[in-house]
Amino acid sequence: MIRKIAVAVGLVLLASCACWADTDDFYRATWRGEPGTTYTWYEFTQYTTNQAPEAETNSYGTAQLYVKQGTPYYAHGAPSGGSDAPNTDPGFYTWSFYDWQSETYGVVEMDITIPNTPNPGKGKDIWIQLTWTPYDAQGRSPTVSVVSASCSITTNTPVYDVTFTEGDSSLWHNSVYSMRLTPSESSETITIYGEIDVDNLLIETRFLPQQGTVVLIQ
């Protein structure tokens, strides 16, 4: 969990920023809590590549997280005592990929599979809030993909973005990605990929009442 000292609004300021569970919940889905919706939130409080969500509402099952590449570092800091091993004490972690010996960065890649029920002929909206910071001054944006059995979509362009700084003046983003899949399958997998540190992840979904096509909602 990142400690903020200042907040700057990026693209759009919404009239309501109500929060269910986390201070990084800047842009909640307008349909949150309605029938047919799901809510999955990770703050990465466990030193594991497949931790359970911190909070979840999903009548179809439990989301499954798997971190393919990356290392959890305690409180977004160097390991205590200068060790090459990360601090595994209970607390808040930031997922990064950094070799403390060679001082080089790599890629973070994680998959989150959200279960639901098949809904032939109807689609699903997916709303993702990702809190992240780039490794270097180039500020490369992460890639976010959503894949189901019948379709997929990938983007690196958020529909909303908030930037803020934390204690060491690092620039962080809370980016929102909005996608639509048709039809809704028994599950979909969200992949986060990039040369970034990841601090928070919130995923919401809802069934659509009508047919549609695979689109990126702008």
C-alpha cells in the first residue's frame, strides 16, 4: 500500500469517488453492486504468487491470481539490512522485478482469472483499476489484456488516469481500463504486463442485457 502525500487529477474528475475498500479506488464502476456484477480487489498483503483477493464479491466462485514474473518487495523499498532477499514480513507489498545485485529491472506479468457463468449471446463489461509506477524516466505504460474462450482484447491506453506521489517522490498512476467482451464465457483472464511496479489492482465485471461486439470503451 503506497502512502500518498499529494494527489493530482489526470484526465477526468468524476462527481463521485466513493470507496468500498481501498484509497486507490479513484474511479469506481457506476454499476458496482448491481445484480450480475463482480468485484475483486488485490492489495498484495501476502508474500506469494497466488494470493487470494483482499476483498471479493462473486457468486460464481473465487478469482485466481498467478504472478508469472515479478518479486514482491515489502512496502516498495529495498530489502531490510541490504540483503538480496526481499522482506517477507507480513504487511503490504509492491510487485516489481528488480535484481539488487545487478541493479537491473525486468518485467512484471500477472494473470487473474475471474469465474462467472456462461451467458451466450450476451456480453460483459470489465472495469480495471491498476496502481503502478514505471521503472524509468521513459514511463512506459503497462499492457492490459482480457481473454476468454471466444475473444480477446489488449490495450495500453487507460480511459482515466490519476497521478500522485508517495514519500520518496516517485510518480504513481491509478489507471482505469474499460473493455467489453461478447459473448460472456465461463471465465475471463486479465493479464497485466510491463516494466512497472504494481501496488493495487481492482477488477469489476457485469453482464450486459444485449448483444454486442468486442470493443474498447472510450
